[in-house]
Amino acid sequence: MGRGDAMVDLLSLTRDELQDLVQSWGAPRYRADQIWHWLYRGLAQSPDEMTNLPAALRARLLAETTIGGLEPTHRVDAEDGETSKVLLRLADGATIEAVLMHYGTADVAEGGSERHTVCASSQVGCAIGCAFCATGRQGWTRDLTVGEISGQVLHFERELRRERAHVTNVVFMGMGEPMLNRDAVGRAIRNLNDPKGLGLGARRFTVSTAGIVPGILAMAEEMPSVGLAVSLHAPDDVLRDELVPINRRYPLLALLEACRRHVESTGRRVTMEYTMIMGVNDSDGHARRMADLLRGLLCHVNLIPLNPIEGCGFQPSSVERVRRFRDILRRAGIPVTVRLRRGTDLRAGCGQLRSARGAERNETPYSVPQAEVTALASATLEQEQHAHGVTPDGAHRAVDSVR
Ligand code: SF4
């Protein structure tokens, strides 16, 4: 097979499919487990790194496969050091964004609650067209493949390993509507969840939707352990039709009913995301309608002041307004948290870096030094195994599975 022929993306295969592939090449099945280990533990970016494979198998992998196919081309770090965003070029030249957010502390004396959360994209662009979103303005180009989705998480795992840390959580809140690419998102989650690979527990994933009702219902069946977040943004249909146009297809009544069924089926609370826009959805009346809407639903509301985008007249609500809104919900017994706007100085709102880079030239070349990653792979193996569910003797402890 020449490089121009269709290459198999190893990250897009399940472990069973990888076993089938190597067996079809005449290699024993255990070779697939070795490759899987290199992909998700060794974080290999090339078959050349898979040193325990026979040379002939490595050569065939080199000739006929790729690994995710993501190339980081630009990176920005927020001044507070807590958020980083990368622009990733895909094999066809399209670009997507992925964000890494750091929370809490690694100090065990302080509870050791450090989290490193990847905000992953699921599509190139987005068809939903939310009124305040840079990605929505770009329109939809295509769905991401399984490997392009997993590759974002592995990219940051590679970066974090250099600091002897790990990705702890993944939220699908980047570019795209994950429920419209549910099959690939689900497969990526399963691959990343596999205890023989990265072993990221199912409860560490959250899928966020603008309100695709059939997707919410299917997710309760297919991935009951995975968290659900809903981008609510308005407490009534008239306003939500404007801010989140998919509401015209799945209005609030149907959306909230789907959320109730999701809670009944999974026993998990739903996160309600509410972007606060000055003078648009942030009045006391909006807060009271939110309280009425959500009363009795097992949920938690996140209030997020808007990340303003260029060319859009919307502005974030004032701190005082956010507090009043929060207090009204609290008094009504609705659990609520005000979330920080992450990385306003790095255009961390979804789609903003891609928009900005599209208008610029001379991108700063960017790459992760793989030699450092590989060197650290063995040094951190025990730590890694502990973090991802493997005891030092190689036995797997329980990693909560997707279902
Ligand atoms: S907010 Fe999410 S669903 Fe809405 S347009 Fe942007 S990417 Fe799409």
C-alpha cells in the first residue's frame, strides 16, 4: 500500500478491531495488545517507537496505518497558567481546537484534588448555530473520526506526562455538537476507558449537548455512567429559539422530559450550563423561570459569564447580576455554581482561536518533544498505573466502565 492509499487510523479502531487487523496480517493476537499498550500507555506517535514488535510488523504499520493524524500548529497559554488551548491540524488540513484546564491542588495535605480536564471537540465546525458562539458562525464541515477525538486527549496526556501528571477528566464541550457524532464520541470514550489502555473511568467523561433529545435518550442506554451536560442558556422557548436554534426542533418541554428520563435511567444528576449574557437572559425574571423549570429535577446549574466574541454585540453579565441570579436559584433550592470564565485572554471560548488563526498568517510552529515523553514513560509507569487502575504487579483494579 502506498502512502497515498487509504491508511488505517489505529486510534479509530477498538481493541477487537485491532486484533482482527493484526491477525489478518498473520501476526498473533497478543501483538494487538502490545500495540494498544504503546498507543494508550506509551503514547506512541509512530510505530518506530514500538520497540518490542518485530521489524516486519513495525514496517507494515508504518506503511499502512496512522496514529490519530493530529498535528498541533499553534498553542496559547492563559496568563494565569491554568488554561491552555491548542489548534490541531487534521490530515485533510481542517483545524480544530482542544483545551486543557487545570483545577485544584496536587498537594495531598490539601486533599490532593488536582484535576486536569480536557475540553474536546467532536466536529469540525458546528451546525447548531448558537447566537453567541464563534464555532456556530463557522458552520459545520464534517464529523471528527474516533481517532481524531481520542487524539486530542492523548495529546494532552502526552504534555501532562512531562509534568508527571495525567488527564483526569474529559468534557465534550469544544467545537461541535457531540450528540450529532454520537457513535464516534462513544467509541472514543470506550477506547479511552479501556483498562488495558488509558483506563480513564467512565464517570470522568461528560458529554454536553445543545439539546438533541434522541441523543440524550440513547446516551442513557448506551453510556449510563457518562455524565450529561445540557447547554440551557434560556428558561423559555421564545428566548431559547433565538439563542440555541435547535430549540425550535426540541423545545424545552421535550428537552426537560428527556433529562428526567436520563436521570431516572442512570441515577446521575444532569449539569445545566447557562451562559450569562448582559441584558439578554440574566434578569431576576429569567432566574425565577429557571427555578420553575428545573424544580424537582436532579440537576446542578453552572452559571458562566459569556466569553464575548468579535462581531457579536453580546456582553457578559456583571458580577452583581450573576450573584443575584445565583441567589434566586439558591433560594429556590436549585444547586448552582458560578464558573470562572477560563482563558478569556486566550480566546478560550469555543471556536475563537480557530477563527482568529484563520485570519492570521505565520502560525507559530508547535510540537511536543516526543523524546522527553518516551523517556518519562518508564519513569512514571508505576504512577501511571496507579492513576489509571493498574496495580504495580500488572493486575487491573476496577475502572468504572461506560456501561
Ligand atoms: S455552543 Fe456548541 S452547540 Fe452551540 S454552536 Fe457552539 S459548538 Fe455548536
